[in-house]
Amino acid sequence: MKQSKMLIPTLRDVPADADIKSHQLLLRAGFMRQTASGVYSYLPLAKKVLQKVEQIVREEMDAINGSELLMPTLQPAELWQETGRWYNYGAELMRIKDRHARDFALGPTHEEVITSLVRDEISSYKKLPLVLYQIQTKFRDEARPRFGLLRGREFIMKDAYSFHSSKESLDEAYNDMVKAYSNIFRRCGLNFRAVIADSGAIGGKNSQEFMVLTDVGEDTIAFSNESDFAANVEMAPVHVQYEKSNEELATLEKIETKNQKTIEEISRFLNVAKEKCLKSLLFKVDEKYVLVVVRGDHEVNDIKVKNLLDAKSVELASSEETLNILKAEVGSVGPIGLTEEVDIIADYAVQSVVNGVCGANETDYHYTGVNIGRDFQPSQIADLRFIQEGDPSPDGKGTIQFAEGIEVGHVFKLGTVYSESMKATYLDENGKSQPMIMGCYGIGVSRTVAAIVEQHHDENGIIWPVSVTPFEVHLIPINMKTEAQKELADQIYNKLNRESVSVLYDDRNERPGVKFADSDLFGFPIRITVGKKAEEGIVELKLRKSGETLEVAIDNIVDVIKKQLNSY
């Protein structure tokens, strides 16, 4: 392709609103442009990368007997109302009305559509299992679109769905999908980990995220320093043996703690360790209020609260709600003397606190000498806190460390969550109607492109892996007005095209410095410079990844390029 014929608007300066490297470089290198907040146009170079990622996805999906289809983005509200998600999905669901005032959603995901499709077309166990997938644009009304392609309102996604007549069949498809995802991200040149994850708004009980390890990420991964254990920090279980002191129980005493609200302030004011304090937070769980109590040096994990109580939504109560329900301001609340209106649940570590400190449910007052069982009794005691660095790994091997990560894939065992609510059934071997058992599997295709750039760049620009690069070679004649250089560049361009080596030919009348700077920004694996030795049929070949340069004769150029690409 001739560079003068492509739309590649490069930028010399870093855009002010681009905070991370992938966002900065994809804008500067002319791969994309913002159309609206969280909405981007993919320019020709980006489109080529997307196509290569999509092709890798297709090959791996087809290898596990997935069949590609394409479902509508515009989804009728009636389908979402069948599952109840029209009402509880949240503000991210983009809702519109047609000219007849009929409600629709712009699809953020396709569980309802695929389930309705399969229930209408499949009625016998003989047609199962079935794996269907699509690659399509999705829409989510993010409150704060940011980080370029990592958190947008419109994005490209591969979603797959499997339908089964047994849990064993679902397990097999799930494992196949995990292997396929590993192959996809490996082929894209990514360093990733598969981690235990929460199912979120999709539903289901078992899921894993595929996280790309980066310096900047939206998620924190908790992993063992001695084993393969890895989990999203919100899902990592805590397996700690807490030691309880044998000190004599003190008398419960209420004392004034004016203007002391945080655990740090109370700890200093009363000269007690944070571990001796109890942190109490009021949550609204569905339509009920629940006080969650953890040790002062720990943080409440609302996902664990949600899973323990099998709730649809868990939200921290507002300051006004806390004052109204507990009659005290945030920072002075605690588990002692509550009415039955508020349930109390506590983290395991709370059991180890002897003669602790907690809020007295009276603004500017706290209790000392607090002991679980004597002074308050939770309805449930469970793992309710976030895991911390240095905690033992849940698998018993090593200790926990943290890393930042970008989620690029997510797999779920949905079970019968959607098939039961939407009456997607089949007749089994005995002619009995059964709900289909389902799996759901997503890959953020556009997010994957951004994740690749986050892992593959230097101070000069992008460094594309060969498998997804827009072009394999960037051909640059130093001076297009020099006949020998132009003729040799034309000869190389035609030769590489005949050999199916993808090449971008910089045929612009630009200064060499501009051409080289653009080339580094683009990040293609190999750059060929046609310069002063053109008359001798010799060019300079430079590897973008290592910076190594070679002088190559025109007669050998195809063999050298193919060898370098194979070993890149």
C-alpha cells in the first residue's frame, strides 16, 4: 500500500486527555480518532490490526467447533424484561424508543437474544451441545469513559454462547474455551493470567477473567509467588488463621471521641492498634440494610457481601441513610444495640478481636472493651474482606502479591439462569422437558488491541507483534526525487507484494527525520531504508523490536525478511 493513499494522521505531541500509553500512541500514530466521549473511529491502520485479532479469534473458535453468526445490536425490551435485567442492569444499558414508542436497548451483551433464538430453533437433546459466537459492536453507557479503548461506550467484542444437556458437557465446553482463549492471547503476543473472577451482571456462579499484566490497569490481580493461583482481588478468598489473645475481658465503656471518625484517627486518639478497632459500614442490600463489620486494618469486600447474601445489588448507604437508620454519623456507627431492622454480619477476623473499639451509634462516641458474642452477635460470620499483599495464598503455596491488569476476556458457567427465566427447554432422552444449561464467553477485541500496545511499546512508539501488525514491512526511500532510490524502492515494493509480504511504501516527499519518526510510531516489525547505496542494490534493514540493522542486497531481501519475521 502507498502511504500517500492512506489516512494516517500522525501527531507529534501527546494529546492532553490521553493518560495511558495505548491511548497516547494509538492517537499519535494515527490509528484512531475520538468521535465522542468513549466513542472512536478506527482508521485504516487500526482496522488492519482489528482484522488480524478477529481472524485469530475466528480460527480458535472454529477449532473448538464454534459456529459464527451475527445478531442484532438493537434488542427489544421485551427480551430483557423476561430475565428482569431491563430493570436491574443499571444505567449502563443504553435505552431508546422507536417511532412507535416501543422500548429497545443497544446491546451491551447478547444473553437474551441468543437464548430466545435457540429456544425457538432447538427442541431436542440430539441438537446439543451447540456453540455459537459473533464479533460485533457493543454499547455501554459508561459514567466515566477513559483510557481510550479500555473503557469506552462503544467497543468491539467477541461473544460466544454454549448450550448443553448436562453439566459435564458444559464443563467440557468451558475447558475448551479456556484453552482457546489462552491460544488467542498467546498468539496476540500477550503476557496474561487466567484468574478467578466475579460474574457481575451476566450472572452464573463460575467464571474466570483473562488479565493482561501491565503497569497501568483497571483491575488488581492477587497471585501467589509460588504457585499458579491467581484471582481478581475482589474474588480472592482469604485463608488466614487468626490468633486470639487470652487477655481478660474488659468492661464495656462508652467514651467521647469528638471529631475522631476514621480508623486512623481513633487508633491514634485512643492509642490502640488498628487491629483492635472494628470498622462498621452500613450497606443497602437489595431492599434491606446490613451492617458489615471487619477488623480496622481490613477493607470490606462488597462482592463477597453480595455473594454471601445472594443479593442482586449491594450499595454503601449514604451519609443521610446512615444517620437516619443508626442515629449516628458515619465514623461513629457500630454493631452494639441495633434494632432488628438492621442485620449484622462480620468477617472472620472480628472473632480474634478481644477488648476492641467500635462506634457507639452516637455521633462522637465510641465503645472500648468490645467483645463479639458478649456485646453483639452477628447473624453470619464469613470471609468478607479484601485479600492483602503478604496474606497466605488460598491454595496454601506461598504468599499473595498484587499486579495491575487489563481484562481482555471472561468466561462464565451460566447454568440455567437464562434458560429457566426465558423457558429455553429441550426434550431429553425420555421425552421430558429440561432447561438448557448454558455457558457464556467474551473477548474484548478492541480492548485486546489496546492491551497489546500497553505491553509492546517503547519511548518512540508501538512495537507490534508480527501476528497482529498492520504491515510487516515499512519501506522508506530517503528521497523520492532521487531516481535510483525511487526505482529500487518500486522494485522492492513489487517484489514483496508478489511474495505476499505486507508492505507500507512511504512514497511521500517528506524529510527523512519525519519518515523515520512516523515509522517508529507505527511500529511495524521491519523497516527498509533505501538510501545512498541504492545504485549498488543494497538497502538497510532495521528490526523495530531490537533496533538491530543489517545491510541487505536486493537479491536476498525476500529470504532475509521472511527469516526475520519467523524469528521475530
